[in-house]
Amino acid sequence: MNLPPKVTDRAFTRLAEIGAGDQALRVAVEGGGCSGFQYEIKLDEIASDDLVIEGQGQKVVVDATSLPFLSGATIDFSEELIGARFVIENPNATSSCGCGTSFSM
């Protein structure tokens, strides 16, 4: 069963600070990276077949192909000494690389 990803309030707050305008934060999964799959996170237009997650007047979208890979995942924003970035906690990933943008299933 595919559960939609969750987006934290912290991620929506950061998206509002960025000022995305009419665009949404797109979270997608592509083949590649050091662990087999990698996340692509960018501002993008909303497509007609996207899952749209809304909060605080902001939108996060996931395409239909990426949705099964992100089932039950949490999209968050993290600020650490090494930098600030959107992060994904993915219960489907069996391993991930040190950078957090690549994973395997």
C-alpha cells in the first residue's frame, strides 16, 4: 500500500522563506547516484498528474513515477553546521550514502 509522503512544518516554513511564488518544491526519484537511486529536489511547475501536498500556503509535488519510492517518507528541512537542505527520511531505503541524496531499496 502506497502512503503519501509527509511534509514537516519546518519544510513548509523554509519553502515560504525561499519565496517559490507559483512554483512548488518538486521531490522526485531518479536512477543513479552512488547507491542506485537519487533524490532530485527543485522548484518546478505543477504537472497535472502530480500528487500535491499543501501546507502554510506552500506546495510540494511528487510525480506518479516517484510516488511508490517515497511511500511513507517524510520530507523535512535540516539546518546543521555543514549546511542547510531539504532532507528525506525514507522508510523504503535499505541503505543510503553519506550525502543523503542517494539510496538503495
